[in-house]
Amino acid sequence: MVIVWDIGGKQGTAYELQGHHNKVTALCYHAPGKTLISGSEDCTMVFWDMTAKRVETPEWGESDTCQRCSRPFFWNIKAMIDLKTIGIRQHHCRKCGKAVCDKCSSNKTCIPIMGYEFDVRVCDECHVVITDDDRVSMATFHDARHSIIHMDLDITRGHLLTTGTDRIIKIWDISHMMDQY
């Protein structure tokens, strides 16, 4: 996960960019094209369009019961006894932030506008309002073919250097990609 925030504006807007399956180990920023490049142990490089309008992720709700169906979560002993039921596990909808049970959040989808490039859990109410247009990626993914530990960007030549845990240094010609931005 990469978190981007506004330091100087005193607004505190934070965007989570989730496009890797493992630890992010390297970042480069292409200022002219406003593109953030992230490298990871998962052998991928992700090019993030930082001009794209994104929505800040919601705060996660806190509740002793599902905020959709009111079933008690497993730590809510009193409600479990009163209702004569077994408590359930708590999840969170990534779109609205509500604390929900598995039954009320049976769907997963990507939400690129919120930085979720891979499928994440959403509650059933949010799932029905997410359109195909909402699922259009705001990043491009590239197979680095090695677990990246360092990256360096040469903007003038259009080259990206990566070093990996395999002790191999790779120089990538990304000039055609930089022309897009």
C-alpha cells in the first residue's frame, strides 16, 4: 500500500493506493507526467496516474453489532446471550467504512477511485451502486520479473533502473510510457 497525503495544504487528504500483493519497497515520481511508480517484492511495477481524481477512503466504523443487520459480533457477549446466538466476525466495507458481517458483505470488487486496484470487500448495499465505469483502473501494471528492492528514474533518457533481491540490475526503457503523461 502507498499512502499519498497533502502536507502543506493543511487539509490532510490521504489516498491509499493498493495495487501490490506484497511489501512496496521502492518509489519514483515522474513530476512532469505526475506519475508515481511503485516497485514491490511481488515482482510488479505499478504506474499510478496522480492526476486522476480519487476519493479518500472512509474511516472504519466501530460497532458491537453489524451496522447493516444488527447481528452481534463475537465479543458482544451480552447480545449473544440475549439473542441466543453465536457471535460473528466483523469485517469492514471498503466503500462506506461500516462494520459489517460476512452475510451483509458477501461481494468483492475493485474500487480504483478509492485506490483499490484489486478486489476488496464491500457491503451488499454499496456493491449494487458500483458501476462498470467505477471499476476502470487508474494505474498500469508491469511484470518486473524480479522482487524489486530499489528503483531510480532517469527522466531525460526515459530509463527506469531496478535492482532486485536476485542481485540483478535492470534498465527499463520507459520513454514510450513517459510520452503518454
